[in-house]
Amino acid sequence: MTTMTSLSALANLSLIVLIVMAAASDVRSRRIPNWLVASGLVAALLAQCLTQGFTAGALAWLGGAAVGMGLCIGVYLLGGMGAGDVKLMGAIGAFMGPFGAFHIAFVSFLAGGVLALAMVLLRRDAQRSFAGVSTLLMSLPFGGKAVPSPDSGGKRSGTIQLPYAVAFAAGTLLVKWGVL
């Protein structure tokens, strides 16, 4: 096995460890630790620089992180995901470079839609949840935001709290395995 192949395999393993740990944390506590994202960013920078050279690697790292975060920031601002999710997609993008980040974000958004639909169908109050999701989706073109209703005690009424790290993990694995 060549050195370049070994480095690529190690980078892939690091990315998989990152997304599995993030997904587990997001499901368990609905939080993605900053130390985990920071570790992923450092590992991605090392991987990019060692496989592509310092300048090209640093540019791929920066471009991937920017694209990953940039594609998610709007969803975050609309209340559809947390800041940890945005940072996680930045770390995934840092591993994958700009085009890979775009590809994984697209597939992850599809996976997130499937996950949200499954969560709506599995909830007891599925009709109310569907109404909340549809209200959010209908308000997006008009600059709407997922906001708590007055009777919800500060929680988002009828909306689903999606562990988006699970969707990012699914999207990453589907792209890395060549499925989508």
C-alpha cells in the first residue's frame, strides 16, 4: 500500500469517526461538542495538506469548510438546525473540499427530509407535527422563521427537533460509498 493510499484511508477513517461520534452525541443530547468539531477540523487540515501539499490542501480545507457552513447557515438562521450542525457540516466539508461539501450537503438534505418524514409519521401527534412542518415550509419563501407559539412555553410547537448530525452522517456515508 502506498503512502498516499494510507493517508487517504486514514483521512476517511477520521471522517467516519467524526460523523459517527457527532451523530451519537446529537441523538443522545441534541448537542455536538465543539471539541469534536475542532478535532475534525484539525484532522481535515492535516489530511488535506499531507495528501495535496500545503497550499492546495489548505485551500481545499478552507473552501470545503466555507461551502459546508455556507450551505447550512440559512437553515440555521431560519431555526431549522442548530449551530453545532452548521459547524459539523463545515468540518465535513473541510475533509471533502468544496465540491465534495456541496455533494454531501445535497445528499444530507435529502436524508434529512426522509428522517423528518419518518419522525413525523412515528410521533403520536403526527397531525400537529405535520402542520408545524408545513407551516415552516410555507413560510420559508417569505423569510419566515420557526418561532415558538405563545402557548408552547418557549418550545417550538408542532415542529420536529431533528438530530441533523444523523442526516449528515447518512449523507456522508452514501456519498463515500458511491450510492448517491
